[in-house]
Amino acid sequence: MSIDLSVVVLAAGMGTRMKSALPKVMHKVAGKPMVNHVIDTAAHLNATKTMVVVGPDMPKLIETVAPHPTFEQTDRLGTAHAVLAAKEGLQGLTGNVLVLYADSPLFTSATLERLVKAREENDYAVAVLGFRPEDPTGYGRLVTDGKTGDLTAIVEEKECNDAQRQINFCNSGVMCFRAEDMIATLEAIDNANAKGEYYLTDAVEVALKKGHRCAAVEVDEAETLGVNSRTQLAVAEAIIQGRLREQAMVYGATLIDPASVFFSADTKLGRDVIVEPNVVFGPGVVVGDNAVIKAFSHLESCVVGEGADIGPYARLRPGAEIGAGARVGNFVEIKKAVVEDGAKVNHLSYIGDARVGAKANIGAGTITCNYDGYRKQHTDIGVGAFIGSNSALVAPVEIGDGAIVGAGSTITGKVEADALTLTRAERVEKAGWAAKFREKMRALTGKK
Ligand code: UD1
Ligand code: CA
């Protein structure tokens, strides 16, 4: 695709209705801040430059969108004023400039591409994405020419006459400008209107006066949702989850109950992966071909190798790397640890800051004691080692290749390859003691 495209993302609003200490557009959908959804959608169109307009005192937002340049809109004087905050970045651009709202994360790159192409088709000065909601209240109305279909005006609700108020073709907010005369157009906009704001939508009127043409392109209402509240955030989440589930299946994963699987925007599943019901994928998960993720597992920032078998009820925390054909079973937590190919950690274990060698077997209830209250220390378990159930491996500790640790041991230091090691209190057995004890207690208490 060879479109010449730059992008301005408006993210200056604090979003008071979110009732949050966080700028609205930093709230996450599918594990990713809304503003980054918008930036990434533009990136799919190979945008060469993406600029973000932020409000005063939003250092975290600036960090979130880095390395993209940001521009501060100090006073909130309207959408045209907001775009002009990035004037320095707009200078000298060619081709297309898309203006996107950071609180509207559902537009697809296919839709944005359609808008850009439509603008280029007749070298329109401005092209706008319009939609037809059941209730147009609150939106700018799109007035089109009956003959040419050209866009002739965008009239904000507060400026509408009665006839215009009846129009149900509305401005979604997404606008594409011809870069070369964009600054001149925006600078010609005034604030002589009901709200006393510089309306970006007045760009259409300015362009027409100069003899340029404008266009409107229709988009499905479902893509236009803007998030102003936690309720709308949840609606956006549900829509994006629906898309991610569909995408996972299209790419060749089986989701037994798609509605109960939650993805992050960056989840990568291989082919013939099977995901059972009630699985959560946090950010940064990559799953290899033929792996099975069984019910009620929770994964984040981890890699699952080909054909590995995870869960049910497994927890893979950041830095877990599970090798090909390895098994991580029920109630097992793995953090910052490599479980090499074919190794098994089947039941009730905590493996943190560790390496589990290929084909090693970690018995039920094994714990790597990785933390002494001050430091995290490493556990190294060799290839083919066998750790007996309910062992505590006190890090730093090293179990050699092929070594066996007897069940119930607490191990420190180093175990040589192929050795057996165990720590066990001496066993005591007193013949008949239990029976005598019961006899005595029955006599004493009268209970059977
Ligand atoms: C805007 C459009 C309207 C459209 C609607 C779609 C204008 C004048 N109107 O109206 O035609 O139907 O969106 O939702 O553009 N913002 C700033 N700085 C400002 C003002 C706004 O960054 O000074 C940002 C807001 O944070 C928001 C976006 O721009 O993300 C839209 O602003 P908002 O005030 O919600 O515009 P609307 O009145 O809804
Ligand atoms: Ca709005």
C-alpha cells in the first residue's frame, strides 16, 4: 500500500465521567491503552508520522505513546484548536492527514484506508467518516449535495436549524485532510458559534469557500463508539474481544467456548492450538502450534512451546517459557522460569526464577524457595532430573542432570548429576501404640 499518510490523535481530554485519576485514553481495552489501539490502527496503514495532542500535566500519557511526538493543548478551545496544537508537526507534510480521537478505539484500518482512498480519488480538501445512528442527538450533521454526493457542510447540533436537525447522517469525528493546505484551512476557522469553540468541522465550510471539494464516506455505526464512561469502556471491550476471538479462529485455533476466552490485543496463537473454556490471556503471550490451553488457566507475558499442554488451572506469569511438549498441570504457578522441552510440572507447584531441564519431572507440591525477603535467587534443575513430591528447593540451588531428590526433601546448595539426595527425619514406629491410645481415651471420655 503506498499511501502518504500522517496522523493526529486527539487525546487532550481528561474524561471526567470515567471518575479516574488516569487520563481517559490510558484506560485499557484488551490489555492495551485506548490511545495505543488508535495509534496501532494507523500504523497498519503505514502512517509515516503519528502525533498525539495531550492535555496539560499528562506525563504518563506522554510515556504511553512514546516514541510518538506529543503536543500540549493548554487551553481547551475546540477540536480545530486541538489539531493546531500540533501545527509544528503538520508543517511540510504531503498527502493525507487523518485526525482520530484517542477515545474511539473501534475504527478498523480497512475503514480508515477507505476514507483516505476516497479523499485521494478527487483530491478532496477534506473527507469525513459519517454514520447513520438511530438517534443523531449530539452529533454534527453531514449535509451532502443531492447531485454530486459531495459533502457541503458539517453542522454541529447546537447550530442546526430544524431541517438540519432531522438529518441522521452524522460526523463520526474521523476526518482526513489534504496535507498541503490543511494548516491554512484550520487557521481560517473562527469561534463565532454557540459554544465559542474552534470547530474542526468548520474546515468543510472554509474549504468550500476556497472552491475546494469535500466528501463523506459512510461507516457502520458499530465502529464509531466513543468511550466516555466505564460502561462504554466495557462495551468497547466486548466488541474488541469479539474481534480477537474471531481472528484467533480464522488463524486456525479452536476455541471451545469463544465467549469465555479473553485475549489481549497482542496475543499470538499458532495453528491447531486448542483453548478450553475460561482462559485469560494477559498481554504478551505467544502460543506455539498444537499447544492445548486447558480450562481456567491464566497466562501473561509468557511463551508456550509447540504441543505443550497447559492447565487446567495453570498460572503462567511474566517470563515463563514453556518448551515444546512440556506439561504444566493444575494449580501450578510458573514465573520467570524456563521449563525445557518435554519437562513435566504436573501438580501443585511453584516454579520461580528457575530452569527446569528438558524431560525433568517435578513432583507434586514442589516449591522453589526463590525469595529470602531481600533477594530473588535462581534454581537450576538439570536435564532429566526427578524431584520427589513436596520438596522445597531453597535457592540458590542446583540439581544436576539426572539427579533424584527424595520426596519431602528440603534441598540447599548443589546436587551432583545422577546422585540421589534426600533430607528426611528419622522414622519412628511404635507397634500397637495407636490401638492402646484409643482404648485409653475411650475409658477416659466415655466416647466411642
Ligand atoms: C465532535 C464533532 C462532531 C462529531 C462528534 C463525534 C467538532 C466540533 N464536533 O463533537 O461533529 O459528531 O465529535 O463524536 O469537532 N478535544 C480536544 N480538545 C478540545 C476539544 C476536544 O482534544 O479543545 C478532543 C476531545 O477530548 C474528544 C474529541 O476531541 O476526544 C471530540 O471532542 P468533543 O468535545 O467530544 O466533541 P463533540 O462535541 O462530541
Ligand atoms: Ca464527544
